Amino acid sequence: MIVPDTSQDAAAVADHYDELDPIYRQVWGDHVHHGLWVTGRETAEEAVEALVDADRLNLEPGQECVDIGCGYGATARRLAMTRKVRVTGFTLSAEQGTYAAAHPAPGVDIQVRDWLFNGLPDASADAAWAIESSEHMVDKPGFFAEAHRVLAPGSRLVVCAWLVGTDARGWKVRHLLEPICREGRLPSMGTREEYEAMATAAGFTVTGYEDVSRRVARTWLICAGRLMKALLVDPKIRRLALGARNRDSFWSVPRMILAYRTGAMRYGILTLSKTQ
């Protein structure tokens, strides 16, 4: 497990997304997660939706789904619309919650609340997503334990996560992974093996794993281009970026590009089942 040299907590994560909210919406869009290029010909918007549209959760109309770390609620809204399910989303960011409230959708409830203290009843959900949010969890075993508690028997949890390459060490840790954790407000970043061990300890059965690093890495080149354009043409974005408390976060963009290219970091999709 990679742990940054400066401790990160839930308040730091919330502050990061709250302060940089205008930049995130302009650079990353409403979904705030990677795109998945299946054919390689997709637009960035189509790739982002492709990550959501693959039905790894086996959703049925009318079911209850949880979006852990829902951002602006775009993924929750898409699931509710395309799968005809009800979705409860959780975000630490008040700005993201405000944006989601301004864009309501039938069957979608977005809460500004820490997943580790979500307040949901036991066995009340039929499925759960965590798209690039487990990285921000201070207590990762607790993240899996809460998901297991909230899910009903027979349900699935799908975790899309930034993961440490199994053989990453030396300069890859010092100059890429540790700074990415610090600058991105990640309390820690684990390997596939560590994630599967934590999931198993929480009671899940690992039913699938996909390494889609090559199919998502293009995201960072696109975001780098959007960020550079925004800094050049938008004075408000430029002032925010230069004066922000969280301005060190922008150094992670080139680090992420290099981390993918060197194999220091992987993007994994973990499918878990609660059997009982």
C-alpha cells in the first residue's frame, strides 16, 4: 500500500473537490471519471459512458443501487435512466452535492455524506458501484465492510480503481505514486492483491477482474489538453488554478500519464459478490 508523506483525510478530499469544482466540471465533465475506449473510435463522451454502460452489476428494473463516491451524480442519473433502477449516491463534496441537486432525476438521491458513515440499513441495496472513489477512502477495509453490510445476499459490488502496479518500486513510487497520492488527496493506493484481500476479508467473493489500463489511459491526454486550453483562454480558471490551496494537484496530470506508460499504476475493475 502506497501512503503519501502528508496524511490525507476526508476533509482534505472534500476541500479538494469543493475548491477545484469549476475546473473539474470544465476539464472532466459531469461524470468525473475515466473513459473506456472499446473500439478506439469513441469520442471522449462516449468512452466515459462506456465505462458505466457495461452491465457488470446485472441490474434489474426496480432494484436499489448505491453509487459510492458519486461525484456530480451523472453516473447515478445514467444508471437510473438506462437500467430503470433507484440509485442512492454519496459524495464528500458540498459543491458536487449542490450541482447534483440542481440536476435532479427520477429515482436518484444524492447525499453529501461520508460512505464510511452512510446510515443505510443492513442488506438494503441490490448492487453497488465505486468508480474511482475507493482511492479516497481513509479506511479501505471499512469501505469494503460497509459495502458488504449494506448489500443484500446475492448482490454485486463493482470497484473501478487506480491501483499500484504489483512490481512498482524505487523511482516509480518516489516520483510518481507517492506524489499522486499526496497531490490527489488519496490517503492510500493499493495493489490488486491488496484490494482482493480486503474484499475477501469483508466477506466478498472475487468473481472477476479486468485490467483496462491501456483502454483508459487516453483520458489523461485529453484532460491535459482541456486543462491547458482552459488556463490559456479562461481568466477565471487561470486565477483559480494559480491561487488555489490545492494547486499542487495539477502536477499529477503529467505524473498520471507517465505512471500508466511505465506500468507504475494500473486501472482495475474488480467484480465482487456477496454470497450470504
